[in-house]
Amino acid sequence: MGAKFAPFGGWQMPLEYTGSGVLAEHNATREAIGLFDVSHLGTATLIGENAAEQLNKILTNDISRIKPGQAQYSTLLSEDGTVVDDLIVYLRSKDEVLIIPNASNSTKVLEIIKGNISKDIEVNNLHQDIAIIAIQGPKSFELVNDLGLPTDMQYMAFKDVSFMGQPITICRTGYTGEKGFELLIPAQGAINIWDEIISKGQKYGAKAVGLGARDTLRTEMGYPLHGQDISLNISPLEAGLSWAVNLEKSNFLGKDALLKEKANGIKRKLVGIKAVERAIPRSHMRVLDVDKKDIGEITSGTFSPTLKSGIALALVDSKIEINDKVFVDVRGNSLEFVVTKPPFVESKVR
């Protein structure tokens, strides 16, 4: 399809597609449909007696709060309480769980899980066997219905079905802030299914979307990217992910470190900042207070095609409040921003 490629997480990924570009692909997702090949994402299953309960002792969120057929966002921590990875857990039954970690962390995540779970649990790395296609946007339901796939499920739910002779998992999940689905497909049948989706999607204004627009879309939502907004140097409490951490659970990896961090007070926090003047913020640019004192740095920054202004996620001093004026050092120039609470653009996932 004429994609311009770039390295990402150890993979060659489409940055944008010929004849469209980042802006058109972003707008197609917000206004119609964006189609994403995100097969770089990891996939694995845990199968065995009480596999879900055992995984629950490792991850921060509480799997016991969801039912079979539902999905949950969670994080896997180091013993120091920092983020090894964020992932989605799909509960098939108490004895079978599907997980989707990030591309570059997949091997590390599975090593940690295997080291902290019963030897009776079968851990299957399906990274090479499963392709993932995301269908995102306000017209996604129309396209998915047209394909003959089910749409009657709540956000963060999934179904195992058959499509074009292949067993697939269709999930009401995504990384854009729009209504949409992600399809987990056997790799051997993925090209035919992708071609069918592209073909059927034309009448709805669907476009293939690369990493460039995926980044602007997720940043508008304030969704964290591992390696930038969350990492082995950042805790989930600092990153504003307390909602994905259940400190009431009896145990999970890194719990003691988080309890200590909470007791001592969070020193840094991830906030949104929006440009007041013309500026495009980028990762690692320094954030300054009104006295031009250094208070942190940008972790993700971009130009928002929806808002037509610069936006960023920044890890700053915890004393900073919403609506505070801050400045960003853009190549030696201190440019004004205002602190905001993400999402920058209204979420429409439900």
C-alpha cells in the first residue's frame, strides 16, 4: 500500500501511507474510519487451573472484577514499583486468559509471568501466530456490521467468532479514543482479511493509518506510551494510572514499593499541557514554571490536528495544578502553555 516505514520497538512499522499522510489519516479516524495493522503487539495465553487467579497476584489491576468475555487494562511492575509494561487482559474463563503486551516488552513480560506463576500453567507466546487489525472511528460499527461480525458488546468486551473461515477474537478496544474494534486473527489468514476490510471500508471513507497518526490520536486522549510516559523510571502513581492499581489486593509485583511511595507522597505527576501560542512540543523538552524554574520534562508531545495546537504529556513537580501557566523550552525559547487534564479531545469510546 506504499507505506513509508520507520523502526519502532524492534519492528519496521508503517509511519504513513502514500497518498494520505498523517493529517488525513488522523482526520479519517476522527470522522469516519481508520484501519491499523498493529500486529507488532504481543499476544499470549495462560491456560491451566485458576490461571486468572494466579495472574491476578502479578498484575496491578483486579482481574476478579471482570467476567469471562470482558477485558481489563493493567500494568506489570518491577519490584521497585515502576512500569515494566502496560497490557490488556482478556478473561476467557478462570482457567484461560489472553494478554496483549507491548511489542518490545513481550518477551520480558512473559519471562516475569513464568517466574511468578505455577509451573502447571501453560504460557503460550503467540506473537508470531496472531495478527491484529484495529478498526477505529465513528463509522466503525457500520463497517463491522457490513463484514458480518458482531457489534453487540460493551466497551472492553470481546467475542470469539469465525470469519472468512478463520477463528478470530473481536474486541471492543482500541488506542484512539473513538468507538472501535480490534481483531485478533491467525497470521496465515491476515492478508486476505485485511484486504476484505480495506475493500468494504471504502464506502465509509476508511483509510489505512500508520504510526504517525496513531501517535497524534492517542496523545489527544492522554493515553500513555510505554518507553515515554510510563517506563522503568516512572511509577503508575506518578503516571496517573491509580485507577489501574488495586492496593487493596493481597499482593502484586511492586505493591510494597507503591505503598511506600504513596505514604511518602508522590513527588512527580503526569499532566497534560496545551500550547497558548504557536509551539510544537516534543519529548524531553524542559517544562518551566512562571519563574522559569525547571519543574520537569515532556514525555510525549505533538501537534494536535483536531485542536490545531501543540499538546503534550509532561512529568512535572506534583505541586503543579490544573490551569497553571507553565513554559516549555522550545529550542531556547520559553513558550507559554496551560496545564490541563487529559483527554485533550472528548473520548467517544462508548
